[in-house]
Amino acid sequence: MSEPLIRPIRPADDPAMAAIIHEIMGIFGAQGPGFAINDPEVDAMSAHYTEPRAVFFVVEERSRVLGGGGIAPLAGADADVCELRKMYFLPGARGRGLGEQMLRRCLDAARQRGYRRCYLETLTGMDAAMKLYNRMGFKPLCGPLGHTGHFGCDRHYLLEL
């Protein structure tokens, strides 16, 4: 059995990552306006993470993408704030520590790119994700930061890097 590999996204991964995002957002009922599923980057993730201060990773196992996550500047915020973006995993990939590995990889990448804070948005019902964020030191906020356009998200967190 091969070990899962976390690596930068490639154009060939775009369809798999888009399918994962659509599946997971559907499971949580996050399909209408105000949710990340409607962002233009969803169908071409690799093309939207090419700038020096952004990166998106996928988890691959036996040539299959199981999930991914990335960081990029938070629109409408100070230059030292990044946003954790599109961190989703197939249901069968959960409970294996891959989310924590991915989050650590993203936070390391954020520090390497000069960010001092990491912001994220999620929603009620994504309990396993929120447990991970709390365990990793993210602090809940009373409301959103920046201008993500994700008004459907009702949970907001910030981590001092």
C-alpha cells in the first residue's frame, strides 16, 4: 500500500479537485450563493494558485487525488493575512490524519511566504474540520475578515503564525 503524497496541484488534477469540492459542498448543503463552490477557481484550481504568495496542494494516493487545500492572500485584508482555501477531502480519506498533514503543509507555506496570520471560513456542521482548527490553535472570530464573498459561511477563525 502506497503512502499518501502531499504535492502542489497540477492542471491534470483540476477535474478531480473540482469534483471533490462539488461533492463535499453538496453533502453540507453549501451550494447556493455565498459559498466557495461558486468561486471561479473551482474548475481550474491549478491556474489560480500560480502567484508567488499562493499555493494549492493535493493529497494523492495510488494516483488518485483524495483532497486538497491551499493558501492565498486574503482579499480586502492586510498583506500579512492569508486565507486557507478549499481544504476538502473525500469522505473515505477522513480520519487518517491527512487533514492535519495538509493544514500543517499550508501553514508552513504561509510562513515561508511572509504571512503572519491565517484566516479561514467554514460552516456549522463541519464539526471535524472545526475540531482540527481548534486543535491547531485557530481562534474563533465574531465575524468575517476581508472580502471573500462567502456570506454563507457562519464560522470564522484566525491563527497567529
